[in-house]
Amino acid sequence: MPAPDKFLSFIDEHADKFIKRLGEAVAIPSISGDAAHRQDVFKMGNWLQGQLNTVGVQTKLVDLGKHVMDGQELQLPPAILGRIGDDSKKKTVLIYGHYDVQPAELSDGWDTEPFKLVVDEASGRLIGRGATDDKGPILGWLNVLEAHKTLGLELPVNLRFCFEGMEESGSEGLDDLIKSEVAKGKDGWFDGVDCVCISDNYWLNNRTPCITYGLRGIAYFKVTVSGPTRDLHSGIFGRTVYEPMTALVALMSKLVAPDGTILVPGVEDLVPNATDEEIAIYNKLDYSVQDVEQAAGAPIAISSDKATVIMGRMRMPSLSLHGIEGAFSGAGGKTVIPASVSGKFSIRLVPPQTPEDIATLVEKYLKDEFAKLNTKATLKIENLHGGKPWVADHKHWNFEAAKIATRAVYNRDPDLTREGGSIPVTLTFADSLGVNVLLLPMGRGDDGAHSTNEKLDRSNFLKGSKLLGTYLYEVGAIATA
């Protein structure tokens, strides 16, 4: 069932108003990972609730409790639950998004003030922190609702909303909220939900829209090697004591090979081989080895085979070394032996791997390899956090509706993608509600989410709003088919 022409026209005719509203949202520095900005996250939540109420959504702010960050006990930003429509003959779609953002400073290398939306008329870019991650997509839903309210159009589905303010800082408190609401049954805000739509990811490139049916999970570790009680003079103690740095570097070198092969026994064995059908999906994607190398800024892809490289991002686990703490860095020629050093690394997980399974393998391997070093230094392994991977059935009616909507708005078939990043709440929704979940991106692959000069293209903001609305009509058509 196509979206009404007057809905589509409304989006174009009110573009300036919608962009102005995005500017209001970007202007609130809702940085969840900075204690100094916690009140700004609350301000953003209140602003968003007000906007939802204006377009007819019944809402409730949910207190998620407190947590400790930067040595301070802080109140967690509220989750916003919303609902509009209770027609038993219609499908009910749950929408998720987040209103917090990553840190940003002009000194980071931004060309413009991060929290002032800049409209680049020449390129059509809407530049500002949160423009694409995730304020633009959230406002896309508001654009859809405003159009229907103003035009007097009946929504084709019932809608439920769950917006949070801690996604960029681990979504603390959200899993418990989702599970508690589901446990309430008919008294909960998620009662009757038939499917979930999340718009918190991006196209692979700047050419082809996509629909995402999988995300990798994560297991994040910190390994600390300690020796003397204080830093030592290398001229006095070099080759007289066991040095923690030497042991740590040796240990981390045994985790992953230069070609990305994970050296921890058993980790890769957990993953079944790709089927011919899967490989065909990867080969069909409008994404190449050259795209990967262009994004990386250098010709350093691990293979010249397209499917191999893409599966490395989407379907295979990866282990990355992130850094060493406690060691000397900076200018000068400091020659100390560090007393204690810590290395951090993470493993991106794919089904059927779980953080618990991987932690067991990693901890055993590190202890065994550390013992082989015959050092008198001590080892400490910390499992900092983890999230399960997620894969959905991309042949489900929820995906079929999104495919039809994408063709209608963009006049081309979408790519079917699995993403290399992690959004753990996706799996929480899928497991707790027992329904199909899809990711329907608004932004492009070059938007620079989490980076400097984050942007959302004007065309993607407007067409993305049309896509979200059209998707609802296609879901609604399934209910009446």
C-alpha cells in the first residue's frame, strides 16, 4: 500500500521547518559520557518528550536509577516510552532511538561548532554532532507524525516508542526496563508489539540504501601486568628484574595475526562456514574492496576478494588491540621501566558466539601463555563488558515491508547488510519481545558518526523521513492483506 502523495509532498514542503527542528536538537549537547553534561541529556529528554506530545504521542518518562561515572554518583537520564494508536486490526510497530551523543569539541578538528547545526547549501550537508547519530533519525519519525496530524491522515499502524539517553555509554538500565515492561503483559507499554524498527545505523556507502539484519556483539578485555612497586630506572634495573611491559607486549602479540586471524584457540571454531546463499548476498552488495580502502584512507585491505573483506566486517569475529596504559608516551626520551601496564583489546562476536563463551576461552589462553613467559610479574585479566551478536530473518514480512518501501522512495533495491558494530539493545528487544527486529538506516556511510564534522545529507533527512513513513504503510498493508 503506497504512502499517500500528500504525505510525501508534505515532507518536501516543510523541509525548512524540519531542518530548523533538527538544529534545535543538535544545539543541546546531550553527551551521556561526560558528567558535566548530564543535565544537558535531561534537557534533551524533556525537549524530545515535548515534541512527541505535540504530535499526539502519549508519553511517560521512566526513572532508570543511578550509576557512578567519573567518580560521581549520577542520575541516569530517563527513558521515554510513548504510544499512539490502539486499533486491534492494525499491526503495532515499536520504534527505538537514542537522544544522547558522543563528545565533540571544536579543538578535536571540527570545521564548525559541533553543537550548532550548519547547513551547507552547496553540498546539502547538515553538519553537527548528533545530526545522523541519532537525532536526525528520531526527528524523521516526528516528521512522519507531524505530517499525519496536520493532514488529518490516519496512521496505518499503531506505534510504540522507546527512546533512551545512554546508548553512547552502554545503555545502562535499559535492558531491565525492557524486560520489566514485557513482564507486565497487557499492562506494559510494549503489549501487542508485532515488530521493531531501529534507525541507528548507516548505508555502506553514499550511493545505495540498505536494510540491516545483523550486528556483531562484543567482548572487551583489560589485561594488566605488574611487577615492581614503582617505576624503575632502566639504566640501573634493566636486565636485573622482570619487566611488566616486556611480558604484556609478548602476551598481546599472541592474540591476533597481522591478517586478522584470531589466535585464541576455539574462538573461530565456534563460527560455522558461510553458505553459498550467504556468500551470494555479500557479492551482490554495492560495496567493494576499493570502498573499504577509500574509507580507511590507504590501500590496506586484508584481501583482494570482495566477499572475504566484507565477511571480515559483517560475518566473522575480529580481534583488535586498542592500546596500552601506564607506559611512557609523548615527547622526550624518558627511560623508565613501568611498574604496571595494561593492554586493552576487544573481540567483535558473531552468532553463535556469546561473551561468556569467549571470556572463558580468552582467560584460559592468556593464563596459559603468561605461564610460558616464566616471568615473576603478575597477571590480572578483567572482562570489562560484553554484548551478544544478533541476526534476524531477512525474509520476514517486516523486512519485506522495508524492501518495498525502499524501492518506492529510492527507486532501487536495498542492500541487505550485517554490520560490524554492536547495538546490544537490538538483541534485548528480539529476545524479550520474541518479534522480528530490523535496522532501517537514514544516513550514509560517510556521515562521520562519532567523528569530526558529523553530518546528515539534506536529501537523506527528507527521503529518510519519507522512507520511515512509507515503511509504516507497507507494514499496514500486510495487516490487511
